[in-house]
Amino acid sequence: MAVPKSEAAIEKLRSEIDAIDDELLELMRRRFNLSRRIMTDQHRFGMDVEVFSRNREEQTLDRLKKLNEESDCPMRGSHLGNIWKAIFSCTRVGW
């Protein structure tokens, strides 16, 4: 049988995760809107509209993987790559 104190501790941690999830959602919405703005501005300025920039995505992944490796609690590079590839894919689908 679980100890009430331990259940409360777990619930507190879950609440913190929920708060982080809320922040991540807001950040993802901001990122999506900025991506959309880039494409809109490319069109408005008569530039070739890039829905997919392999070079830009690779630069972003390299930069984030380096930051991750320098942290005190790094995620696996493959996990980080999977997350950002999904983010990139969702952004492209929005167009």
C-alpha cells in the first residue's frame, strides 16, 4: 500500500510536469507562428518560399545537440534528434 506522503510527492512532480507541458505548448505555438511568418515574408518579398531547408534543420540540430551535451543532464542525442525532427515535420505540414 502506498504511503500518502509519497503519493503527494508524486503528485507534486506530476504537477510540475504539467506546468512544463503547458510552457512547451506555448513555446511550440510561438515557434510555429514564427515559421509561418518567415514563409509569409519570403512570399511578400518575392523570395523563393522554402517549406523545407535541410541545411537550416541540420544547423539547428547540431546546435541543440551541442547545447545538450554541455548540460549537466543530457538527453540522448538520438532522442533529441527525434523530437526536433517531429517538430520540423509538423511545422512543414502546417503549410
